[in-house]
Amino acid sequence: MLRYIYGHDLNNHALLARSMFRDRADQFRTRLGWEVQVDAQGEERDEYDALDPLYVIWEMPDGRHCGSMRFLPTTGPVMVNDVFLELAGGVPVCSPLIWECTRFCLSRKAGGSVAGALTLGGVEIMRNFHLRHFAGVFDRRMVRVYRGLGFCPEVIGSSGEGRERICLGLWEYSPEVYLRVAAKAGIAPELSQLWFDRAFGGVAASPALPLTA
């Protein structure tokens, strides 16, 4: 099932959190060879994990992590502005209607449906928090993945050539996108909303934007 957990609540989900950060270390350092910080417990964290982000996590029946993404509003520190500003032509992405999505991670045990479920979780955030876009940086390999998930970004800027090429994208919300992503994920919208409601008590108020906006 999908879980929505803010950083300050991760201590209440110790096994889920520990396995998430260890799976991130496995994916980003071991499998992808990124230069990321891994602590003595084998967990990958960075400075943005200290900013109380919202995590969308696919939890396995045994309570362990199977896949996750991390979200932060662009009105505060985010990687697209702090690290990848040149991809936006030097103009920061900053709006209460735009959140950044980073650290898309899949456990080695993740089946083919987990990526779709996580994508639906992201769109559920957009729908309930009245967001217009997500921003994120991705490499060329992900274009086909996004197409398969039914949620392709608009490319704002890019850098590099060939396999080293990276892009800044904006993913736009619409009701049609929500239904398409749910269908691709094989999850009924009613079930997706139920998982969201369990996390936020039925009606969520975005820290970036009131529901009445």
C-alpha cells in the first residue's frame, strides 16, 4: 500500500524508514554509482531529508520499503535551484503551485507495478494539494519510463550529450492525467484516495497552498 509520511514522522515508522534509506544507498551508490553520502548504518541521506519533506512510500506487507519518492515545495531549498539552476536558464523555480520530486527509488524486490503506484501517489498529492506542477531532473533513460507510466514531463532545459544528458522537467496535473496514471498503475482511484485519506485524515491542507485557493 501507499504511505504518505512527513520527515518528522519517520521515527514512528522505524523499519519502513530504515529500509527506505538503505534501499536508497543500494540504488544510488551501489547500482548507479552516484557520489552520495552513506552513513555507518548503510543509509543514504542528504541535506534535503532534514527539511521535513513529504515521502510517498510503497510499503510491503512485512512493513519494509519497496519504493519511494521525496517531495518539497519550491518556495524553500530544493535541488532544482541549488544544484541544477543552469538547467532553468539561471531562473529559480519558485512557486507554491510547484513542488520538487527527487530520490525516486525502487527496492531490488520491487515488482513492475511499484513505479506506477508511486507515480499515482505523486499525482494524488497534486490533486489533493491543488498543485499545478512537479519539477524534477532526470536522465535520458527515464523518458521511456515516464511514457509507460502515462505521465510525461515538459522539458524546460537540458545539459550534456548522449548517455550523460540530463533534463529539467515539469509534470503538469490534470484530471485526465490522474485517471490515466491510475489506469496504468492498475489501482482504482477510490483506493488511491483512501490511502491518501488515511494519511491526512480525510481532508488535507497543503502547507504550501490552502485547499480553498
